Amino acid sequence: MIVTIEENDEGKRIDTYLKDMYDIPRTKIQTAIKNKQVKVNDKFIKPAYKLKENDLLDFTISDTEDTEIQPEDIALDIRYEDENMLVVNKPSGMLTHPTTIEKTNTLVNALLYKYKDNLSDINGKFRRGIVHRLDRNTSGLLMVAKNNKTHEYLANLIKNHEITKKYRAILKGKYPLDDDVIDLPIGRNTNQPQKMMVTSDGKRSITKLKVLKRFKDATYVELTLITGRTHQIRVHTSFKGYPVFNDTLYGAGMAKIKTEEQVLQSFYLKFTKPFKDDTIEIQIEPDEKIKKVLKYFELRN
């Protein structure tokens, strides 16, 4: 199997990545590496090798062939579609793709049911069609590629910052500036690999923030991603002292609001249609989660 490493997986040890992504026992991975069944960029590596974005991982481990992702008849909220791609509105609570623990009820399961083999496979069968991800509890717009040529096209747009992505969020506390540019480097947290952090040796990360409304103890904001690091908005706002409400990973804890999910929505995408000069612009209304939390704070104001 050949897989291109995404930025989200940069910094992970290769044995940890294979264990978590493909549910392979670590001992079997280490044996496969020792037996030269695993290569990165056409070179043999050690189990402690740390992955980099765009690394080409080539491996043959028997367990990976036994793990099948089952198509599931799950409704998709499709907001744009052409012959090469689609944009889907992912609900909160849904994983973008399967993991070793959860292999059902993900967006990929739903995509496989509707599109079968008509999805890109650059990043392996666990991530069929997936060009970029949204966290489980982040709702909103997500691009899907129907073939590898389109996947590469969209991935290059993302890499070159040629896609405009905007989010809505409700932050804990009163953000002091009406407009802000958060320019802080982000890297993987060495003590908690599932988390990211602001760190001097991280990659440059830029988020534009615009205040839409302030409440007694919360702020409704619009955020534009200039870069697209893993958990970027959540890390940046938390570091500034105004974490996204209900974000248990980055410090806000659970608020007494009628939602158990972080109040963050990807609501706007603008990009060039694959292999054309047409500009595609998609915007969706605030979802029920955003509306509920806004109503909660408006009543308290």
C-alpha cells in the first residue's frame, strides 16, 4: 500500500501512525520494518522515524489487507457537486474517516455507499476521497475528490493557500479586539501527541479573527484560515486565552449549554473549480448548534 502523508500526521512516529491508522499490532509493525517491508520516500527507515508532510509511505503488512471499510447508507448533505468533486456539509459528531477504534458511521462509510470506487485513493482506503479533514465535533463544509487527479489539484490549492476557508465560533470570554491576526507557530505537543501547541519550532500558522458580537462572557467570531494546521483555530484561540466553547481538549471545558460539542463551524469555501477557470463560492447558514448557543448567551446578556 502506498500512502501520502498529510500535514495532520506530521511529527508522528511511523510505528504509531501505522498502529493507530490501520489497527496493526506494534510488534508486527516493528517486525515488518526490520524485515524491510516499510519504506519512506523509497528508503528503509527505523520504527522511531517521524513522519513529514508529503512523505510517500510504501508498506506491505498483511493485517492492512484484512481491514475493509464497509459502505453505509447514511444521508449526505451535498452543497456542491461536479464530475470531479463534491462539497459536503458534515454534521457535528461524525468522524471524517474511520479509525482503529471506530470503523462505522463516518463520512467515508457514507461516501463509499453513494460513490463506490469513484473516489480518490491517494491516502489509502481509510480516507477514500478525503482531501482535508474536519474534527469530529466541528461541523460544516468539506471537499471530497472523486479521482486522484482532482485530489492532487485540490491538495495543491490548499498547499498554496489558494482556497478561502472561513469558520464561525463562539469563544469563552470577551475578545478584546474587533479584528485580529493571530500569527503563532504550531507544532505537535511532545507530551500529548494527540494535541497540538504553540511552539517556537512549529510551522508558521496564521488565523484572521473578526468579532461579530460580544456577550456578557462570550464572543461570537468569524475566523479565516490563512494556513491550515491541525486544530489551528482551537490552538490559537486557546493560547490567546479565549478557547472555543465546549472544547475539552484545549481548555474551555463543558459549558452548561444545550450542546456537548465544540461550537465551531466551517461555513464558507471559495476555490477554483478543478481544471476550469470558474470560481466556486459556497456559504451555509449557522447550524443548530451555533443557533442554540447564540440564543443561550443572548438570553443571558
